[in-house]
Amino acid sequence: REWEDAGFRDIFASPGLKLAEWPDKAVGLTPPADLAIYIEAIDETQRRICLHPGSARGQQLLQPWLS
């Protein structure tokens, strides 16, 4: 209920980039991600970033970096 009251259903239904810091808290309420971004803290100054496509669109977004 809180999700809908905040207007997130309409936000995620509209076109454009959407970022969710804790998507696991809205499982079943958000559409599948085209691209999942995972950020891991290595230490105080370094981070590891992994990108995982979740759809054909996500694969297209990553294609320039894969070739």
C-alpha cells in the first residue's frame, strides 16, 4: 500500500531511467530490470561494479562495452 501511496507504480510504469537502491524490498511491484548494477565495497576507497543484463534491452545497453 505504501508503494502505491508514494506514486511509485506510476513512476515505474512511465518510460525512462529508474534507479532503486533496495529493489528487493519491492519484489513483485517493479517490472524486471533491464540492467542490474551491483556495487561492492572492496575497501574504504575502492568499489567493484558489476552490470548484469536482465533483458534484450539490457544486453543492447552493454553491447558497446562488450565488443
